[in-house]
Amino acid sequence: MDAPPPAADRVEPDPTADPVAAIERAIAELRRSGPRARPKPEPHEHPWHGRGRHEHPFSTMARYRLLSQLDRLGDGASVSDLAAAIGVDQPRASRVIADCAARGLVARATDPADARRTLVTLTDAGRAVLDERRRDRRAVVERSLEGFTAEERAQLAALLARFVAAGSRTGD
């Protein structure tokens, strides 16, 4: 089956209308397209991965990428849609989805049109985590842009978008 169409209410930011959002999105794209290094495990104190629990940082990144892509694709994405969107094989995507489901961030259901497929949706808790991460990322971008004029912000947003698009065309 084809991937579900993107949700109609999700519109890509216009760099001239909201440069901070466009810059944040461009930086996120750069991170997603970069190598998937697996750093050494460190303790984390973030509410979505268990207080005081030692956890591999890649797990947190994989969860965030999954939630972000599920939000972009719209509820009801299949495991294979999500695997392709986050750039992993289907078994790895299934493990990340199972982990997110165990944490209450996503819900899984059998596709009524094809009982062999599982459809994944964001829960309210998953959407809240995603919103929190986006607010945190946006705050970092806003702090980094202190001292930039509105024109400089718009120019940086446009240049970053162009840079990311050029990188996507070359496949690097």
C-alpha cells in the first residue's frame, strides 16, 4: 500500500514568515541526514526514558526520529512507512515502535484493510514529548540567533534550506 498522505494541517514553514522555524527545521534535516554514530551510554534524566536509568543515547534519538516522522506522515503510518522515513530496516523500526508503545508514546492497531499490516498513531503523551523537544530545539536556535537582525535570520534560513536541498540532491 502507498504511504498515507501528509496531514493537510502540516505546512512547511516559509523562511520569510518564520525564519527561526525554518532554521530549526533545516538543522533537524542536517542531523537526520548525517551519519548515525552510536555514542557511549550515558545517564539521562529526561522524563520520556526513565529517571536515573542508564540508556544508550541512540535510543532516545531513534524515538524522537520515529515520533517526528510519524507526526509528519500523519497517524496511521505503517511500520514499513516509518522504517523508510527514519532510515532503518523494518525489524529495527519494529523494535523502536515497540519501545515507544511500551512508554505510551504511540499506539499500534491492525490495519482494517489488511490484517498483516500494523498502523501506528501518536498518543497524546507522544505528541506532548514531541512538542516539548521542538520547543527545546527552537529555544536553542533562538538563543543562537540573538544579535542577528530579522534580515540576517531570513537570509540564514533561506541559505540553510538551499544547503539542505543541495545535499539531498547529491545523496550525501
